[in-house]
Amino acid sequence: MAYIYISGSVTGCENRNFDAFREAQRTLVDAGHVAIIPHQFVVPSATHEQAMRACINELTWRFGGFSYDGVALLEGWEQSEGARLEKAVAEACGILCMTVDEWIEEAI
């Protein structure tokens, strides 16, 4: 079991891409992981900058010092400025980054 932060496009996506994040979360949880999506802690009215601050804070120093084992990248993450930043920060902090499918393959 791994604690996984899910990263992908949000800004400019219909319904903030909630359906894709939720599906990835369900898939990862079904594979035995704990998975968190930004929608759980970023309010819908947040600006892009506010959302990024919340996401980077969550990724690097969750309340109580909890840290993630990895980041699961949604399909198309490369087109998201925020997801690219989250991946770069995660890698700089030694947090493993893989696609959702790669995390599922690891769990098998």
C-alpha cells in the first residue's frame, strides 16, 4: 500500500476534470493504495495561484508531517503547467512519480 497524490490537468477543464481524478482515485484505492485528489482540499473558487500553493503544500508537507510515497500522473499531465510543477517538486523531494497505469501494474 502506498499513499499517492494524484496530479493532472484541472484549470480550464470541464468540472475541473473531477471525473478523471475520481476514476483514477477509485482505481488506485481498488489496487490497495490510499489516493488523494486536489479536489479534496482545493476550494472551487481558488485562483490558479492559490490552488498551486495548496497543492504544493499538500504534496510536500501535509498536516502533521505526513508525506506521500508517490505521485500518480493522469493521462495528458504533460499539458498542465501545474502538473508539471507538481512532478518537478515531487522528484526534487525524492517522491516517486509514475502514471496511474504504472502504479496499478506495480500493485499487481
